[in-house]
Amino acid sequence: MEYRIIKSPSKSTLQIIIKRTSLNIEMNPDEIHAIGLVQGRMIDMICAVDIAEKSAGVTVSDVKGSCPQNLIMIGIFGDTSSVESAISEIKSNFEKGNKLC
């Protein structure tokens, strides 16, 4: 599983990522102070979404793309501390080898 956090994303970065998501809500770009990107296997990404939403006040969506290794990417949107907290919880859960989300 790979993780990245984009702090203070540019307008172009936001536009690119939001176009590639399935978000059906209008997100105010001024409320997105960070984007967490997590890439991995489908089963892990579904659990990661659940962990992120339960642990922090974030919005999560899949990020569509073309990956020959069949990896999936999710985007975690919110304020910087909430995105960092969500990523930390995901990492912690998977490092412990938990099979429960």
C-alpha cells in the first residue's frame, strides 16, 4: 500500500483529482486543505475508506485511473489534520495486520 498527502493542493491539482473521482457533491475548494492518496488492492481500499471516514471528518472517494496491476486509489479530502489523522489510522490498522475494519 502506498500513501501520499498533498498539503494546500493547487487549483489544477484539485480539478484533476476531482474530475477522476465519483464525488457527486459540490465540494468547496476552500474547505479542502489537504488530499490524502492511498493506493492498494481493492479489498484493502474498501477497508481504508471505512477506517478513514470513521476516524476523521473527511470525505473519501475512489480515484479512477488505469493501472495494469489492478491497484485501486482513493482520495481523502479535508483539512490537513483530519487527512493526516485518517492516513495515520489506516497505516496503523494495516501495520497491525487487523482483518477487521
